[in-house]
Amino acid sequence: MKLSPIAFLALACVSQLTLAGDDSDLPDWAANSLDRTHDTIGSWVDYSARRLDGLFGTEESLTVDNESFLRITHETLWQESDGFSDDFSVRFKLDLPTSRERLRLLIESDPEESLGTLAEQGSDSQLNQRLDGNNVTIGLDKLDPDDKRQHWSYRFGGGIKVRTPIDPYLRATGERVWSWDDSPWELSSYNRLSWFDSDGYSARSHWDLSRPLAPNRRLRSYTQFQWQETEDTLEFSQRFEIARQINNRSSLRHGLIMVGDSLSRPHINDYYLQSWYRRDIHKGRLFLDLIPELHFDRDSDFDPRWAVTLRLEFFLRKTIDRASR
């Protein structure tokens, strides 16, 4: 078996968790080097976004919250049938919040419409998300001020995918969250209809039902539907999981997932069991995911097949909020 140096670093971090400090699992020399890189590139990302926002917007661009980020990911995937594969990916978003009143200019890579089928997306795999000029979009989103906990909140947007020839797109997004005073359950819905000149229409809908089981545990049912004109079939996936917050830097999710397609004659293409361990290994900037899975898929005649994903994510942005999935 052959692992990349990045994968060895990730495994070394796992082995050192019991020796970890309050906010980092890295040795001082590695932490200092990573912090210098983060501060330099993160400040450049923030500065570039604010300067560009100032050209189209107002002076408030220097002070308002800006959600621009650069994410560098290294992922190693082992599958029982295919062996090892690994890759780097880069994803970015330039957020220009003051560019117009209630309009937001966004420059981003790998929009959700480019992530492939639900089966390909799997455990948020980055192996099909590469920095590619064909997957960079520039567009305007019209923002809805409505609180999605009180009403449906809608966004409408349009722009181009940067490629030759130019690829225009339009999209509409609707979101809603329901919660009840006398019930611990919460239901959220995310829905998007998109049109790209190169790929035609697509539609996706996510429904997330969850409730707390204990202060650090949560039960979740997550349902997805997706239709793409290029595939011309309705895909669906269903996830049942229990999520546990181990501490302020680590979380663990155990799930049962089913992925299938077809509305007229629905059938399941893959059942799998998954455990997803996520660790903030350095100050909300560097994250480690370790994701073992046991698949029973149609292509293998539903024989059990193991897969393990090892992922490092490096977030570069000026203001860091601790992230968890």
C-alpha cells in the first residue's frame, strides 16, 4: 500500500490526539509555519475581495462581514475494489456584499451544479472537484431579506461560467426552516432550480429533519432529490444518522445511507454504513476527516465492499469561525 506524505501527516495527527493542546495538535514548528501561511494568504483573499467589492459597491466594503474564503483540500481514498487514489482540490468564493443594494456579486469555483450525481458526491468527496477554469462562475444574486424561520426566503441569480464559449446561467433558490415551541424537532428545506447553457436544466431539493437526543447528541434524517437534464433521471438519497459532539474540536457521525434513482420504478443502487470523524487539528484552520464506509452496491451484486477516506482541509480566510459538518 502506498500513501502520500499528506496522508502520513494526517495519520500522525490522529496518533497524537491524546497529546494535543487546547487549540492545536501540531508541533510548534508546523503550527507556526501554517499560521504564517494562513495569515499571509487569508489576508490577501480578504483584501482582494474587499477591494473588488469597493469598485462595484460602497465604502462599507471595508467594514462589513465578508465570507470570502480559499479552501485547499487533499484527499486520499481507498476502495476495496479499486485501491488507492488521491488528489488535491482548490475551492474559493469571493463575496462582494455591498456590490449593489440587496444584490451580491459572487465569484466561486465548483458550484453545486458541477458536483455530479448523488452517487458521485458520496461523502462530500473532493476527488471530482478540481480547480478548473470550466468550473468558475461569476454572477449576481438578488438577496431576500425575509427570515427563513418566518417565511420562505428566495434568492435569484444569474451570471456566466468562465469558459470558451461563454456559458450563461440562471438559478432560483428557496429556503425555509420550521421549528415548534412544543416540539424538539426542526425541519429545514433547501431547493434550487438551475439552468446552464451548456448543461441544460437541473433541480435539487434537500429536506433535513433533526432533533437533539442529549446535550451532545443529535438524531438526523436527511433526504435529497436531484434531477439533471444530462442524466434525465430522478436521483434520491436518504441518510439516517446520529451525530455526537465529542468536544469543542471533535465530532463523530454514524449513518446509514441509501442512494437510488428513477421515479416510475425506483430502485436502490447503493446501501452503505458510514462513520465520519472530524477533528479541528489547528485553530479552526486545518481539519481532518476520517471516513470508513461499508458499501453494498448494485455494481458489486450487493457484496460488501470497504472504502476509507482520509481528508485534510485547509481554510484560508481572515476571520475564522469554527466549522463542523
